[in-house]
Amino acid sequence: EILGPIALIILGMAEEKSLAMDRLWRGIQTLNRLFSTISYPVGLCFVAFCHWSPTATNARKLLATTFTIWMIVTIPFHMWMWGSLWGLKRLLLQFVWFMGIDLAFGWICVGSVALMILLERKSENRLFGSEKPQFKGKKIVILGNGPSLAKGDPLGEYIDSMDEVIRFNNFQTAASGLGKWTGTKTTVHFSDTMLYPSYPEYYVQGACVVLSLFMDRLIVAGSYCVFRTGIDLEWTKTLKFFRNPALGWVPHADITALKETLKLAHGKHPTSGILAIDWFTRNRPDPSVPIYIHGFDFFQGNQIHYYDKSEPLYERLNDLLGVTVMHQPQKERSFVEKLVSEGKVMWLRDLPAKEGGQSGVTWNAE
């Protein structure tokens, strides 16, 4: 009778301690994200001037180059600081140097080592591995995260009836309360540098995980290795993510060819969505069945995603950066319109009319 209440008290204290530690860790992560912005200039310099292709050999060159530049720059600074007097000014200067220079060069070196291993490993991904793509069927739908996905007639039943359902980054389904529009099924999950499948809230059991622009350039591939570790401090989750042999990525040749097709300006990148539409259109198992698409608004209007209101601030800032700096949505829209006119791609909203009904799911293209 006495032990029961005591056990409950101990469990309650342990739970409170766990919650307190969790809040503390989240606070540390937030501060690190904030202070990591000091290192962005170094990273942007590498992005601007390093255009090497993503190979293990180039990763070794990047490691040697980065380490050499780092030592040439940082050793004289620390020698100079060693002879100066201790004080608040010195501590502040050393902190800024550590965050802006040492940490930036250090994480680029870590990323280079990771790429030396990753780029020599054979992927077992069922679609983007070393073997022929293994599709779950010929009915394929690709879902963008645009506002139109959650507007108009609910198409969730049609989405969940497909064999392959492709989604992107920090998508939201039933948990958002929009399941009637978004559906709940996911078989392929494309991710950018934030490695969204490594977040518990975005992880989908059994989904085929694909890194969209990983093979664009060597320095871009390195950013995939660094963001979740250096900025989010999620070392174990990142290591587990990359150790998965089923992890895949869009080939370098496909990204380069699409850039040329779209005639993108120098420094611009195709979105994950257009990469998926292009790849699945060219590789679909049955050329007589079009690829269905839904939720692609090409960044028209003020709202970027259908879940903007529940999206964290730093994710919204990343979205805005991508729209304004990295992509050329009008060129992608013209490309999709051409595929639609050729019958290779079809808007999912046109499927009910094609099937002769506005409710329920009927499918005659077996």
C-alpha cells in the first residue's frame, strides 16, 4: 500500500525530469540553428565556386582542399589570439571565429568524408538503386505540396487507390485533418537537405526514400550530410538515415539533362517535384498509362504549401529561399503543360470525369 504511491511519485519525477531535459535540448538546438547562421558565408562561398561533380574522387579533393585552406586561415588567427590578453572582447572574437570559420570548415571536412563512403556504396533502393526499377504497379500519382492539393473536390480516395503515391519533404496527410483531400498513402518520399524522413513526424514505414538533388553537385551532396548534423545536432538520426542501404537518389545525369531541357539559368535548380515528374514519366512501367499529378501550383500566389499555418518558421524561411533564389517555376510549368498535351501526364482532378463519375473510386485502366 505504501510502495504504490511512492512508485507513482518516482515515475512522475522521472517524467518531469525527462520533459525538462527535452526542453533543454530543444533550446540548445534552437540556439545552435541561430548561431550557425554565422557560418553561412563560408558555405555560400563553396556553393558559388565549387562546381565539381559528385564522385568519391572529388570528395577526396574537396577534403584536402578544405582542410588546407582551413589551416592556412585559422592557424595564424589562433596564434595571434594566443598572445593577446584575456577579456570579453577576446572571448567574443574567438566565439565568432569558431562558429563562422572553424565550425564551417570542420563540417565541410566531415561532409567530404561521408561522401567518400556514400558515393562508393551501391544502393538497394527499389527505384533508384543499381538494379532495374521495381514498381508496385502502373497507377502512379505524384503529389505536390501546393495549396490546390487541399482545395476543390476531395480526391483522397483516388490518391489512395494508386499503386505508387509520391510525396515530398515535410508533407502532411491525415494528421493535418485534410485526409479527404490529401489521402493517407505514401510509397515514395522525396527529401531535400533537411532529410525529412529522419523526423518522426514525417517518417513513413516502408516508403521508398529518395534524395532529390543529392547528385546535383558535390557541394550540394555535402549539404545533405551536414544540415541535420551541424545545424540540428541530430548526429545519431543522420547516421542511421545514411546507413540505410535502401536509401536512393536521383542520378546526376538525370538532373543535368533536366536542367538543360528546362534551360535553367546558371545557379538555378529543378524542384524535387519536377525531378519526380520527369523521372517517372520517362521510366513508368506502362507508357500507355499517364502519370497523374496533383497539388502543383508552381508557387503562384502568397501561399506556398497547403500546410503553411502549421509549418515551423525556419521551414517557411527555407521555402521562401527556394522559391525566390533556387528555382524557376514558370519554366517548370511550361514543361509540365507540354507533358500534359502529349498525354504523358494527366491532372488527377480530370480522373473522375474520365472514369464517368464524381464520387467513389472506379478504375478501368487495369
